[in-house]
Amino acid sequence: MHSGFSNVTDPDRTAVVLAAKRLPTAKAGGAYRHIPAHDLAAPVMRAAVAAAGIDPGALNDVILGNATGGGGNVARLAALTAGFPDVVPGLTVDRQCASGLEAIVLACRLVQSGAGQAYLAGGVESISTAPARANRRPDGTLDFIARAQFAPLDTINGGGGDPDAGVAAENVATAYGITRERQDAYALQSHRRAVAAAAAGEFDAELLPLTGLAADQGPRPKLTEKLLARFPAAFVDGGTVTAGNSCPYSDGAAAVVVTSVTLARSLAARPSHGLTFVDAATAGNEPALMGVGAAHSTSILMQRTGLDAGALGRGLVEFNEAFASQVLAVADLLGLDPDSLNRDGGALALGHPYGASGAVLVVRLLAQAAARGIEGLDAVAMISAAGGMGVSAQFRWQSL
């Protein structure tokens, strides 16, 4: 049994991802170290619109996710920087690591609602240029927040609070019995898959080179089991989470064009297929175990659409790999074989540009679905987020 969105029955209100582009992911402080977020997003937005063959003036909105910016509307600034007409507005979404995927889901929901027929959605992160965060003491002096990668919650949930992401990854490893050996083995697999995919040209069509960077900086072809075993615990003394089985901090941007099927059929360069939107779900969970949020959101999604673990494993699944411990825990909770996830490697190798990472998942799903060309193939994006949240979205490769 599938949801009512499984087939194209109302083309005016069926959302489809037509085109997708992303920048090669750069390590924070690397190739994009002097490029602010809006300047990272603008070229990839232009490229996605061009790939879809749609007039940017026809866009109803630009929706971008961003997690570490200093406020303001990055989406609007990026749209203007991209040269889109002034009449095209912009909305910036912050659901921390899930921001980019949330932006795409929102665009799909807007098409479903009949609010519009064309959206540019995605995410961007420039950790390198993100402003420092500080609280103001009673005397007016600034108390800088050491944990610069995420904005902390002010609430306490179940006594667990909102720990640093690395500490939360250790919490997950302990709570779900994820060993160091499993984490290292999974991290090594991610790198090997990413290296092999890059060598085979699997990323070429989706990548937009920028400032001389034409490939993702993260994948390590010389990584070995012995090298991984030498990494010390990174966050908790005597722990199992290391720099080797954690994602690198990264800068990047990704964008997709979401339209109605009706509009897609009217384009001059009419595509034969696209990723039609089936449904999406969000969930909250204990912040101290933030890494397993995607297990909860995916469980809700599976109940809503009738997708079981077997079908999920046979389809395409992209799950953001912030830490190997949380990927393995979520796979165990959902009854999935970890080998069925991220078939071209994931964020452990490619990198994790927070606000963009959820959008990167959809870029990857579109590329993989197009390469396989299997009508009706299910494609699911999953991501856990700081604060204890998960976002999951299901798409299907269908003729238009």
C-alpha cells in the first residue's frame, strides 16, 4: 500500500524534482574559505535553473536552508546575487542539519497545496565565514560560545540537555551498543565507495566546479583499517567516536528545481522522467541522542506510505553520515542493512556542509535514479539534526 501521491494523478499538484546541482564539497578553511554563503549558493542556483530549462523569473520562491549564518535572509541575498529578477522572493529555513532537506520538502508541499508551480530549493553552508556566536553577560561583555557549529538549545529535555554533536554521537554509540570496530568499518566503506564513485564519474553531472575545485575534497583513497584504528577518541575520554569515523566540517551548496508535473510537461526541454514527491515526515527525539532522529521520522514516513524495510533496502536511500555511530544505530533501529545506504559514499567521506547536506541527499538521489532508470524506483532521503530531530522524504522515479 502506498500513499495517494505514489502516482501522477493530479499533475497540477504533483511535485517533481527536475534538476539538481551541487558544488564540490570543500573542507572548512579550504577552497571556499573566503566565500560567504550567498556567493556559494548563487552559482549553483543558476546552474540548477539552467539545467531545468526554466526561466528564473517564473520561480514562485527561492527556499534555502542554512544553519550557521548570522541571521538575515540568505536565500533572498543569494537570489539577487544569482541575477534572478527582483520579483523572485526568498525564504531561509533553519532546521540545523536538516535545513536543506526541509527547504525541498517545503517547496514540494507548496506545489501540492496549489500555492505555486515552480520553486528553487536547497541549502548552503559556509562554516569558514560563519560569524562567531556569543552571549551577552549582564555587564555587557561578550561570552563567546565555543561550540560554533550549532546554535545551542536553551531548554533541557529529560535531563539530557543539548550536548555537542560529538558527545551526542558517543551517547548514541553507548545507548545502542555500536562498537568502535563497526564504526571504523563503516567509515572506511564510505570513503572507498566515494573514491570509486568519483573515479567512475558518478558525481560528474551533478557537480558545478568553483574556484578551481572540481571534485569533493573529503574522500581519502589511502585510508585503511590500520590507520583508522590509530585515531584517538575525539570527544569523550575512552570513547569510540574519532575524527576518522566522523564527518569533516565542510563548506558547500546544493540546489534543486521543484515544479508541478504540469509545468514540467510544458518546458521546451521537457524531461522524460523526474523524482516525484511521495511524502515526508518530521520527528523530535531526546537531544542527547540527536543522531537517531531520522529513525523516528523514517518510521513515521514508512507508516504513512506503506514502505517497509525490505522495499526501502531495495530502493535508493541517502542518509547523512554525520557520524558512523548514528548511521549504524538508525540502520539497526529500522531493520536496514547498512550496506544499502549511501551506495556512492556519504558525508563521512564527502563532508557535511550543515545547511546544505539535506539538499545534497536529494541531488544524489536524482543522479542515482536517473542512472538506474527503473520506473517506480523509490528514493528516500533521511537526516538527523541538532536539537534532537529527524526529517525524511520519499520520492519516486517516474515518467512525466
